[in-house]
Amino acid sequence: MNFGNGKYEAWQKIQTEKITPDAVITMVEQSGLRGRGGAGFPTGKKWRLMAAVTGNQKFVVCNGDEGDPGAFMDRAIMEQYPHTILEAMCIAGYAVGAHQGVIYVRAEYPDAVTALQTAITQARANGILGKNFDIDIRLGAGAYVCGEETALMNSVMGKRGEPHPRPPYPTESGLYGKPTMINNVETLANIPNIILHGPANFPNTKIFAVSGAVQKCGLVEVPIGTTIRDLVENYCGGAKPGHVIKAVQIGGPSGGCVPAHLFDTPLDYDSLKQVGAILGSGGLIVLDETTCMVDFAKFFVQFSASESCGKCTPCRIGTKKMQAILERLTKGQGTPADLIQLRTLGEQIMATSLCGLGQSSPNPILSALNHFQDEFQAHLQGICPAGACFHGYHITDKCVGCGLCAKKCPVGAIHGELKQRHQIDPAVCVKCGLCAKNCPVHAITGGNH
Ligand SMILES: Cc1cc2nc3c(=O)[nH]c(=O)nc-3n(C[C@H](O)[C@H](O)[C@H](O)COP(=O)(O)O)c2cc1C
């Protein structure tokens, strides 16, 4: 990462060379910078729209909420380059005609808060802040939905961190009903270099927070367009010894997974969309054969269900229903109808939820279902190819209803009519495996087999 030396050189350049707000916006447009907070909206276009809005009071907001599990690139930037964020916000305020900035940062990032607070005090003492433009910090309480811009603004205003439908967009009616422009931390961190070195020299890199089944995890900064294969194999050292990488999950709870046969896909906004994932804010989890895709999908839906603010029904209830289906599947109690229902529910939640949380929460599940259909199907047969699910036993539809298993079961956990598929009560089963051993048609799976 090289986001400058904190000497406000880009800001000084604008002042000494009398670069107009319009020219600043043109430079940002020419750089091709797109928002790093998830949606990838062109930053110059956002600034141009905001500059065109008239109003005696406007706000610029830096979004440092960073709620994606496993993501910590914004945290690193705020801790290491706090002055760069302030400088970028001064430039943004100048370009769009705002005099007040707000940095929204989660309270779980105490070092980032201290770094930013110290930098604000220094910048005020040096006359950079406080005259034409000033910045305040607002702390978030760690709700994922508060990274969504309309919920964020409610939280800044001391209201409940719930989203509202757009329009109105923040640039029309934002904080306290005034035009407000929201940019992500990493997006802003690129601004001083664009001004200082010119848009043609903007390297257009993206920082990824890589975790999971690779030899080297951590923050990796690569040019946008680098292939997944290059990132995983060359930058991160490839699979751990004796293992085989089968997929990456990109974009956190709004993102999707990309299977290994598509690893030549470039890490850019449009290519990832084509394979059912998103660049998102940069969380990237590498998965090998020991991860069960059904179980993995369950983790993400659990996250979305617990982080749903509850304001709209599709997200509040729909994510819980998806979670229940995935729980059944990972217990070996799923049915073919569950897979159909999972897809239908996912599509409905996406189409009808109020904000981006609900609209994107089915993505990790649907992309796992699309790319790893065989693993989902195997779970219907009581098989978890990764060996992660089914710590108990399950009677599959091969059962001929002979009743031998029920006779052999020492605790009476198996029930069923003769010539009908039998059932095991998981609450009673002691997982001795006698049923599976004695089944004449090998209809009983489980115990990780
Ligand atoms: C559920 C949800 C959570 C989000 N969390 C963040 C976040 O933590 N940080 C962030 O910058 N953007 C987040 N966003 C995107 C913001 O709403 C907004 O698009 C972004 O801050 C705009 O900045 P950018 O144009 O620089 O990307 C989130 C969106 C959704 C739907």
C-alpha cells in the first residue's frame, strides 16, 4: 500500500496550481476509479452528480464501517494512513462544495478511531481543517447493515440503524435532509495519488483480505484484472500441502463463489458478475476439499439472518427460512423439494428486499448451489463429500423398509412401517452405527461416510 506520506501534497497542489473543482472531478473521472465499498459505482460520476446538486449545506461521508466477516483492508488504511483519508475528504469537499465531513467507523476499531482522531487534531492545529472544511468522527456499534448508506446515515443521526428505500438517494436527501456523498475508505485513499501523479498514472489496484486454505493469508494488493489463479497461486502460495483448492468466495455476505475451473476469471467488477460473484469490498476466502459448500452456504445465511435489521419481511423471514433449509440439508434431512424452495426463496428475497443486505444475501447460497449442485444433491442421499456434515446416521431413499435396522438399534431410535422408508430420530440415536452395518441394501449413510 502506498497512499502517501500524510503531507497533504495533493491538497496543496490543488491550491497552488489553482485547480478548479470541475478539473478535480475530471481527473477522478479520467482515472476510472470505481467505488471500493462494494457496488463499484464510478467515483468521478458520483462526485459530478453531487457537485451539480445545489444546497447551502452538503456533507461528505467516509464509510469505514467494514462489516464483511474477514475483511480488514479499510481498518489497515485508517490505522496507517489517517491523514490520507482526511486529505481525500478535503479534496472531495472542495470538488463537490461541501464544508462538513463525517467519518463513520465501527467502535470495534479502537486503533483506527485513535489514529483518525489524532490526525484530525493535528490537521486542525495546522490549519488544514477547521476553516472551510471540518471533519467529525461518528462511531458505529458494529451492525453489518450500518455499512449500507441509508442505514449509516440514520446511525450517524442517532437514529436506529435501519435502511430506507432509494430514491431519494443520499446526494438528493441525506444527512439531516441535506445532500450527502458517501465514499468508502479505500476509494478515498486513492484520491490524493490520482491528483498528485495524474489520472493516467493511477495503478487501479485493489486490496483483498485473503483468508482460508492457502499458504499465505493477509492483505494482498493487486491490479484490478489480475486473475483469481494468479492471486491464489502466485501471491498467496497456492494450496496447503496435501490439499486441493476447489473454489474461492469473493465479496463476503453479498458475494459468490467461483469454482477452480473458472480461476482464469479476472478480478474485475464485470467479469466476476458474469460468473455469479462480485468484487465487493475485497474479502476473499479460499476453499479446499475439506470445506462443505452446503455448510459454507449455511454460514453465510446465518450471518445475513442474524444481521438483518428486520425492517422488511423478505429479508427478516426469508433468510431464516433459507437457514432452516440449509440446516436440514446439513443434518441429512433435506428433500429434493428443499433445493427447489431454496432457489425460489433466494430469488424472491433478492427481488423484494428493501436494501442491499437482503437483495444480495441469497448470492452466496445460490452461487454455491449453481456451481456445486453435486454436493447439494449428495446431501440428499446422506453424503457429505467433504466429510463435514452428518455426525449422525441417515436412511436414504434406497431403504426397502425391511425393518432390520429398527430391530438392531439398541436404543429404539428407528421407526417406520414395513416396506416404507424408515427414519432415525437424531435426538435418540447414539451413533453406534449398527443400523448401517446391518442394512442389507446399504441404505444408511452417516458417521462421516
Ligand atoms: C449490507 C451492506 C453493507 C455495506 N457495508 C459497507 C461497508 O462496510 N463499507 C463501505 O464502504 N460500503 C458498504 N456498503 C456499500 C455502501 O452502501 C455504499 O455503496 C458505499 O459506501 C459507497 O462508497 P463507494 O462508492 O466508494 O464504494 C454496504 C452496502 C450494503 C448493502
